[in-house]
Amino acid sequence: MTKTFETKSLRVLKLAVCFVLLSFGLMATVPAQGAAPQNVTVSGVVADVNGEPIIGASVVQDGTLNGTVTDIDGRYTLTVPANSKIAFSFIGYVTQVLDVNGRTRINVTLNEDTVLLDDVVVVGFGTQTKANLTGAVSAVDSKILNDRPIRDLNQGLQGATPGLTVLYTSGRLGDEPTMNIRGTGSLSGGSPLVLVDGVQSSLSMVNPDDVESISVLKDAASASIYGSRAAFGVILITTKKGTEDQLKFDFTASVGFAMLGDMPTVADPEKFFRSAYENYRHYPDWTGAAPESWGRYYHINLPVVQEWKQKYASQINPLDLNMVYGRDFVTVTTPDYGTQTYFGRVWDPKKVLYADAALSQNYSLRMSGKLGNNSSVMASLGYNSKDGVYRYNPEKNARYNFTLNLNTKLAKWLTSDIRVMASRQDYSEPFNDVGGSS
């Protein structure tokens, strides 16, 4: 009886000990709720695809400011939470974000960002990728030109690339601006060389819708290709070519209006004559002579203007330029001042000289695509016009463009590339005493 009791007691004691040990084991393996994750120190090497270490690569805990950079051997050491992520990045390479997962050693290989390095830039001898480009060259995407309401490429390049200054010194339509690359290069002036598909031309002759790309060569290296004419830089323009797609037509049109800003108000003749006469009378050195202009005395002209305003001002179209004797001007004879013609009509110079708005138009029709099995074509017609602000005999500038790019594969080893560009500009202006009229 006693032996049986002792056996049962021993079994109960063993079960209690096992239960206690099991409880302590669970407490040791399961962390308490809300406890901070354990930190680990991660080290490794950051290299490129050729195994060369990358110096100065950024190694940062993802989403935080906790980070470091690689040393001269591409090595790094960083302490982070065991369940965090680390971002590895460097200029010109694709960023990688890796999970730590408690690891203490992570070696990374970064791949080159081919999207950036494979961008094509037009240079003197042809084209190069940005990865191989060493000269000072800026590329202007044609999308920038398409987003701007411009008449010619001169306007499109304003502010489009650093170092290029486009300055208009005249408000005359069709005038070429002054262009400088990296400031004034000579005391006698100078402008960059402009080449359109390899042929020297003018920016104002090119239809902006035909442009594929623009490259601006800024440094003296361009002179080794184009000679002394390129001492002030080179602007290379490449026009669009035919594609291998099915033949298609594109038509673009835009219409705009330009209006004058605020202009000074011209004094009313009645107020002018009255105030001028009173000012003469109060002048300290006044001798009693009546004020006049070109033999027409103010005190005589004043009642003529007052009569015209009372009788005819509300009846006459302000844009009617016909002058009628007895209505708009009269002859007055006085004993003291003789016979003279006096004008009573009051004009509004702003309405007479300037139009309400100046019209500008831009139209372009382009055909592009594949012709047969071996040819591709791009042909376009363009028309651009802009009117001046004068109401009568206004200034007007119109440009007509034709572009043809035809590429044909004659044989496996022979390709024909025909490019034709024609431009005509018609300009008319009011008569001026300095430059005459055209």
C-alpha cells in the first residue's frame, strides 16, 4: 500500500517539473508583446557587374535617415533592425532594396541604368550615347517645342537649354534675334553656327513641327570639326524621318491673338488749349503774345473744337478718316492774326492707329510612313503668319515651308537618303523714314 502511494506521488512530481520547464521554455522563445526587434550589424561589399567596387555608394535603411556610404574598397557597415530593409544606390545605377532577414553579411551588385546611359545625343560626327559623351552638349527634346505656342525655332529655344541666350532687340516681325552661347565670345560679336541636317541654314526657316531633336555644342571642341566658324558654338538640328509604320497623315492648327497693353491717354484738345493758354498767362516772362503752334492760335482754335464736339462728335464714326470742310476744319480770319485753317475734329489715336487685336496663324500638314517594301517618307507643308498691330497698312509676316525626307534601301549594302527643304518668307511693313518699306 505504501509503495503504491509513493509511486503515484513520484509520477505527479515528474509531471509538475515537466510543466514548469515547458512554461519557462515558451517564455524564453516567445518575446513579450510590444518588445523592440533585435538589431543586427550588417556589412558587405557593393560592386558593379564587372566586380569593381563602387566608392561612395549610398547604403540606407529603407524609409529612414539611418545610413552610410561605401569606402574606397566598396565596403560598408550598418546597424539596422533584423526585420528591416536596406536600399543600395549610386548615380547611374539601378537602386536595389533588399530584406535583411537577420543576415549580417550582404554583398550587392548594382546594374547600370541603361535608360539614362542609352539616350542618343547628336554630335559633330554623328550620334553618341550619353554614356560615351565627354563634351559640353545640351539636347533639346522636340516635345518641349510642341508644348510652346511659337512661330519659329528662335522662340522655341528661349530658356530651353542652359548657356544659350536668345535676345530680341527689335519688335519687328521676322527679325532674327541675337544668340550667344556661354556669353559674348568676341568684342565684335558672333553667333553660333546653325546646321539643319548637316547644311548651314537659319532657325527662322525651319518649321518647328518638322524637328526631331536639337543639340547645342557649347565648348571649343566643336571647332575641331567645323573650323573657326564654330568658335561661338554650334546648333545641330535633325528633322523627322519616315517611319516603318503604315502611312498616316497629321494636321495641326493653332490661331492666336495679340493685343496692346495699357497705353497713355492723350489729352483732350479742349482741355489742352485751355490749360496751355492759362499757363502762358501766368508765366513770369510772358510778353502778352498769344500761344500758338504752327501759326494756329490756341484761343482761336478752342471755340472751333467746342463747336465740333457739340454738333458732330456723336454722329461721326471714329474710324471714318474723311475730313469735311465746314465740319472737321474751317478757315478763320481775324484782324490781328490773319487767315488760317483751324481743325476742330477730335481723334482717339489708339482707335485710329491700332487694331483691336493682331491675328497669328500656324498650320502644318505632315505625311509619314512606309512606301512599298524598301522606302519610307516624311513630307510636310507648313504655313505661319502674324499680323502687326497697326490698323491701316499693317505689318505682316508670312512663312511657307516644305520638307521632304525620303529613305530607300536600294540594296543590302546601298541606301539612298534624299532630303529637301524649301522655305519662303513674305514680309510687308508700313513706310518708315529710316528703313523705307518692303
